[in-house]
Amino acid sequence: MSTFPAAEAARRRTFAIISHPDAGKTTLTENLLLAGGAIRAAGAVRARGENRRTRSDWMKIERERGISVSASVMTFDHDGLMFNLLDTPGHEDFSEDTYRTLTAADAAVMVLDAAKGIEPQTLKLFEVCRLRDIPIVTFINKMDREAQDPIELLDEIASKLALDPAPLFWPAGSGGRFKGMLDLRTQQFLPYAKRSADNQDEGHPQPVAFKGNAVVSYLDPDEQGELEEGAMLIQEASKPFDPQAFLEGHMTPVFFGSALRHFGVDELLAGLGAYAPPPKAVAASKTGEGTHIAPGDPEVTGFVFKVQANMDPNHRDRIAFLRLCSGKFQRGMKLKVQNTGRQLSVNAPIMFFASDRELAEEAFAGDVIGIPNHGVLRVGDSLSETGLLRFAGLPNFAPEILQRVRVKDPLKAKHLKKALEGLAEEGVTQLFRPQIGSDFIVGAVGQLQFEVMADRLANEYQLEVLFEASPFAEARWLTGTAAEIEDFSNKHKTAMATDIDDQPVFLAKSAWEIGYVAERYEKVGFERTKERG
Ligand code: G4P
């Protein structure tokens, strides 16, 4: 097989699954891995999850609340293609983390519960994809349960997301009357058979020609007529699937199925292989000049979109997830961090295959490798052989909740500082150090992040902490010339802080206050997001 970077990148499909909690993301992930030959039995993802969860106590929160807060990557080779599935955290408190993960994805699968359609979290995640122009494939799940009228589901996609739905299949009934679906491209009918617990491996009957004689074994004449009419109607009412419109983010191909019953999942995977884009050129800057990095460029480049600590309790190191953008990465090679100039030898890069972690001997654009390190790598870092390339940073968002944090045992104050810095480097929470006073202020997008944080501080750092209300409600990064910022800071000492990168931050009691000071200091920018890297 060719190992030219361009050819290898062209067979990568790096995607994420987005959904509202309970729509079936975990079940679909598992069944995609099954379809891709990465795992052999259903239940493995969950079992693997359980295993992983027992490793660190803070993840009890995940288990107790039935949510998934830690993202990971699963890689599998199938049908000549290399799929990288990025797992995004589902809970809304973790939207920032999700946002960052989506920066590393080239496409997204949007899972809808057929009975519920577009739910609030689907909408939020969709907006993130749209911001980043990520093409979206729709999977309407749980067809084995009573579903909404599929035409209404498509209408909802069109009206709520302003996206043209292009169904590639059309379902015959739902729930107890779900009989299968018609492939609108080939006119083949895919029969559905309910699989019971003891015939898991039998699969579904083979597709048959819709116009042929064999279909009568699966559909009675009424059902056949209904399906034919429905398919005709929808094809008249919707635009035909246009791969270009999909890649540009105007259209979504729609698949139907039941992740739980492994129906429609093979078709979804084939669709991803056929239509989801390989990695494309990425905007970057090189010593200040704008440029584009193509996947086939010889220099190895990439950016860190996530850092996770303590994945393995035996090793206290952190794993930085590096999304490669170009070149042929080889184990042992040296990469430089653009903003710090530090060089690191990547001797033990990890690829995350579904069943196991393996050392990555080589990797290409689109792949994600895990780099164990001791805090050298941060979210948003750009890595390359020359160390000169910088990808547009991953933003930090202004936190929505700010709290003061104290450690119960005052002798451990120094320890707390290190622990808080560690968590901030991972991007779990943001850390602000006020210019006046010794307390730290931590910021998060949602309340749950504080609970995760308290749990991790207790279990990983043996620190009992208290969160207290802080006088501040908003944080803004200051931009402008050094003199302007200094002038502003001197006049607002009690509201000034620095973040983990020593950037100046204005802490305000209300959004109104920000508007008020912004009017008086027109030359200073009060930014809601900060590009890192
Ligand atoms: P999430 O990751 O998006 O939160 O959803 P998850 O896959 O955990 O699925 C949520 C619930 O929906 C699970 O049931 C799961 O079995 C069920 N489910 C997922 N896909 C389908 C489908 O295609 N058909 C049907 N009928 N159900 C589906 P649960 O009872 O909450 O969990 P469990 O006890 O079955 O694990």
C-alpha cells in the first residue's frame, strides 16, 4: 500500500458523532465499530467504558448520571479506508470540550431519535458544526420504535437547521410495523428482522429488488404501495443528493435505522466512506505569513485539541491528542511546539484502536495520535518539524460561572496551585489569578465542571476544596497595545487577573459593567474568546 502522505490522507475519514443525550450515540458508536470490524461483539464499548471508568473515581459522576464527559478516539481500518471516530462529550456543560473535539473532525454524524427529532442539544452541537463548516450526515435512529412521520422529521431538519435533507433511504413503517427501508439510489429493499437476544449474529435478510417478486415475503401489498408512494413523494419534495452541497454544509444525506438492532449501520458506514471528506488543506501561518497546509505536504504538522490526564492510573502523565494535518509521521520523530519552541521526541505515540491502545509506528493527516507528556503540551499547541507553523488557535470561551476556590487545609495552598494549573492546562476549567489577594478564581461553562473538578482534586491530588461564590460574573480577555492595557489595568486593579498563559483578564460583576467600561475605553478590546496557541 502506498505510504505517500497525500494518498494515505485521502483514505482517512475522521468524524465525530453528535446527538442529544439518549438518542443513541453510544449504541451507534458501538455498532459502527462492529460494522467496521473493529470489535466482534456488541457490548464491548460499554464494557470498555466501564473498565475505564472504574479506573478513576471522578468518572463515577459519569456513571451515576449516565453521561459521558470524557472524549476519546477510536480508529479502525475498513474497506480500504481508515476511520477515526472522535467521541464527543454529550453533556451540555462540556460544550467547550466538544467544540474543540469538533475542530479535529472533518465530518459529523448527527443522530436523531426518530420519536423526538431535533432536540435542544442536537441544535447546539449542530451550530458548532456550522461554525466550522463541518459537513453533516444524518442518522435517524430507533426506527424499531414508534417514530414520527419521516416527512415531518425531514421538514424539521429543513426548518430548524436550514439544511436541505436528502434522504438516501426511505423507511417502511416504524416500531412494531417497521419492515425495512428502500435504498432510493438502487431501488433495493433492505428487509428488517427483529433480532432477539439469542440470534444476535444472524443479521438481517439480504436486500431484494423492490420491484421484483421477492419483496412480497417482507411487505404485504398495502405496505408496498405505501412505501412506493412515500418514496415517490419524498423524492419529488426534496432535492436530490448533491455531494458538493453536502461538503459545503448546505445539504445532509439522511440515513434511517436502528443502532440497537444493527440495522442501517452498515449502510451509514458505507455512506461515510463514500461521501464524508478526507482531510483538507488547513489555514495556518508561518512566521507571521498566512498559508495553507495540504494533507500531502511533506512536513509533519498538527495541533493539540485535547489533553487528558490520568487515563492510565499507573502513569501520572498526560496524553495530548494531536490531530495531524500533513506529512508522514513516524514514531521517534522530533516535533517542535510553535509557541514555546520546545522540541520533543515522540517515542511512544499512541493510536486508539477500539479494543486496545497501540504504539503508532506511522500516521498521516486526519489521524489522531496520543502523545504522553508531562505538561509540555497544551490544548491549542501547534506542532511541526520546523516549529514555525501555527494553526489558527482553538478558542477558550469566556466562562459562564466564576467561583473562588479554597483548599480546606491551608498548608496545601501551594499544592492547590499546581493542581489547578494542571486542570486548566487540560482545559477542564479556566484559572484566573486576581492581581490583588491570594485566592484563585476558576471559571467553567457549567456547574457540573466544578463537581468533576472537586472530585478530581480529591482523588488525584488528595485535596479537599471548597468553592465559594465569587464577586465576579463575567471574564473578558483584554486586547490592545501594552500601554492601553496597562493604563486600563492600573485603573481597575481590583478587577484584574491573569489567566494560565499570563494574559490579562478583566473580571466584571455583570455584563452591563463590561458594556460600561468598554464605552469608556474604546481602544481596549474585551474579548469573549481567546485563541490559544
Ligand atoms: P447516548 O449515548 O446518545 O446517550 O445513547 P445510548 O446509546 O446510551 O442509548 C440510549 C438508550 O437508547 C439506551 O437504552 C439504548 O439501548 C437505547 N437505544 C439506542 N439505540 C436504539 C435503537 O436503535 N432502538 C432502540 N429501541 N433503542 C435504542 P437504555 O435503556 O437507556 O440503556 P440500556 O440499559 O439499554 O443500556
